[in-house]
Amino acid sequence: MTVEPSFTEARRARFDAEVLPHLDAAYRFARWLARSPADADDLVQEAMLRAFRGFDGLRGGDVKAWLFAIVRNCHLTGIAQRDRRGFVPLPEEGDPQHGALVCPAPGPESASMRRDEERSLARLLEDLAPEHREVLILREIEELDYREIAAVTQVPIGTVMSRLARARAALKVRWSMRSEEERDAMR
Amino acid sequence: MPCAETESRLHAYFDGELDALAAAAFEGHLESCAECRAALAGLEAMRSALRAELPYERAPAALAARITAALDREASASAPHKQEPADELAADPLAALAALTTLAARGRAARRGRGASGRSTASFGRGLLTGAGGGLLAATLAFFLISPHLISPRGALLDDLVNAHVRSLLPAHLVDVESTDRHTVKPWFAGHVDVSPAVYDFTAQGYRLLGGRADYFEHQRAAALAYQHGPHVINVFSWAGEGALPADTTRNGYHLAFWEEGNLRYCAVSDTGWPELLKLVSLIRAAEGQESHG
């Protein structure tokens, strides 16, 4: 038998068992937030370190939503720092300034998907306002429920619901335009 | 266009956020409202397209190694008396990957070594703290302290299921036999596990059968079926069990849904949403029902 593991080692083992398994999910989410794969790498690493430092605050809660919230906060902090203006408050929804936070071309872009990029759903998603893209990714792809999405995006559940409805409507408009174009091209 | 209140109910229904009563009421409304039925079909079409079309990638192995190394540095910085060999892992991504690979095994070994103490009891206690009221909590804790051996096997099963799921997500661990259709997996199980579970593919419904795998828990060779659902992997474990069926629960961010069929126990494990996981469960159960009656 070895000696009893120290507190630090036990904490690390707990982190490895409870948080690290969600690395892939955190990375997927980061790819939608960050400008490039390299930025996503940095974002996820920063988020994991912050998660480790704040791990003691997590008590049996929702690990994935908690980790996503940290990834998102790291992302927003990073944008604020790049703007070299220190703290930048998040623009309200509907504020014409909210576009300032949009990265020009975020999202996963592999060589294979570049071909149909203009028409792909991924591309249509990228055209959405960031808070609309985010809520769609969290619900339809990551399959978080309303409560979890509220925790990640730090807004009330009512806001999550109205945002989700608006996001779906906005994507539907773009999507049906694409379908019409495809139908026209078939003729 | 439905009115705003109906629309928000429509989305909540679609997202599985209504309780049973409200969901039934809304289904009553759906029967009489063609507009809402069409809107629901539209939402479903877009969701299916998103889940089928959107690209997703796993975290690169090099990133996992970088993070492991950074965590090692962080941990050793907070414990200055102990030097962690962080640089070895930083220099060798494979070593870091191997370290991740042994996690599940380490957890299990640790539990065996310490009997009914350690992490499994700690997290069990945490679940109680969040889930139970004060008086009940005290009573349960007393019971727990008096007879830990009565409780820990259940906690151990949940740990085993989550560990088996997490381990299956590591590169090259997901399936022992790939599925082209169910007829490649079912015969393989016959020679490799102790049970003969139902094997179905639900690609058309958004749950593609990837293949089968043997896992060892509950003192037997249990069967695992792996399904792909969007970016999520769902493992459906089956084994021969007795006693009370565990209640559906969430552990370490993974949902566990249990059911039984004949003398077989089933558990679906994933980080999908609850409605999405339960949909696969109902698909499997419906297919089983059809097979046994038809």
C-alpha cells in the first residue's frame, strides 16, 4: 500500500474523473466561439485551468453546464482584453452594437466542409447573431435543457425561451431561402 | 403563426420542458390545430438537419496533453512540497493520453483498495445533500453510517457504468465489433458476453448503431451497444441483475436511464439531453415489444 494521497492529489483525481471527460464537449463549444482552431485550443486550456482553480466551488452540480459557462466567460474576457478597453459590458439583445462581439468567421471549418460552405447549415448559423447561434448550439447540438442554458448564458429561463424561439425563426428564414435556391437550381 | 403564448408552449413541448400534465394538454391542442402541427414538423425538420449536418470534432490529442501538463503544473504549484513530473507529460502527448486512459481503471482500483470508502461514498453523500430534505437527510445519513456495505454496491454500479462510458469514449475503445447492421453485432455478443441483449439500429430516427463491446461489471461480462447521436455517444449496457432497479439519475454530467426486459437489466448512459436519451430508450423498448409480440 502507498501512503494516503494528499488533498491536492485527491482533488486532482476528482477533477480528472468528473471534469476532464467533458473535454470534447468543451472543445466543440469553443470551436463555435473562437475565431480559429488554435484560438479554441487556447480557450479550452484557459477554461480548464480556471475550472480546476474553481473546482471546489462545484458541489454535485451540473458539471457540463458549469464547464461551458467557464469556457464562455473565458471567451468573453478574451474579447474584452483584445479590445484593450478593459471591461466591456455585454450589449443588450437588439442593441445594434451587439454585432461588435461577432467574430467574422467562427465555427468549425474543416477542409471537407469548405466545399459547400456557402450553403451549409454551419454557414447559416454563423450568420446569426451570436446569442442566437449560441442558444441553438447549446439546445440542438449539446442538448442542454433550459435551466442549464440559463446557467451557461447567465440569463433568466424566460430569456432563454424567447431567445431560442427567435433564433429558430431566424435560422428557419435563412434555411428556407436555401431550400428555395436549391429547388430553383434543380429546374 | 400561433399566438405568442401557444408558440412558447410549442417550443417547450418540443424541447421536452413541459411536465406530463401540460404535455398532454398540449397534445390535445395539437390534435385540433393544424398550424401548430405544421410548426412542430418544421422545428423537427430543422433539428434533424442540424444534428445530421453540423460538423463536430473531438479535442485534439495534443490539446489533451497540453491541458494535462498545465494541470500538473498548477497542482504542483499549489502543493510546493511535492514535485510532479509535469514536463514528461508535456513532452509526450502519448503519455498524457495514456494517463487519461488509466483514469477509469485507477478509480476502480482505488475503490477496491479502500473498500466502501473514498470517492463513491463522497459523491453519494453529495447527491443526498442536494436531493433530500433535512430530516430525511439525517435519517439517511445515520443509515448510511451504520451500514455502508448495504449502500455502496449501488453506488459502485453507477460508478462502473459511468466509468465504462467514459472509457469507451477514449480513442479506439468504443466498439469491439463494428456494426454494418444488427446481424453483425448480435452473433458477436453470443461468444463474448454473458447476456444476449436486443440489438437494433435507429439511424433513421437519429441514433446510429456503431457497434458492440464487452464490459465487465456486476461480476459478469456485460454487453454494451454504442450509438451515435449528433456529436454524442450513447452506450446501452445490459447485464443480468436482480433486486431493485436503480432510479434514473445524473452522475458527473452523464444521464443514466434504467429499464428491464425479462431478466435483463438495461442502462443507457450519455451526455445527451434527458428527452433525447429517453427517446432512444422508448425506441428500443418499442422494438423489443414488437419482437416479443410479433
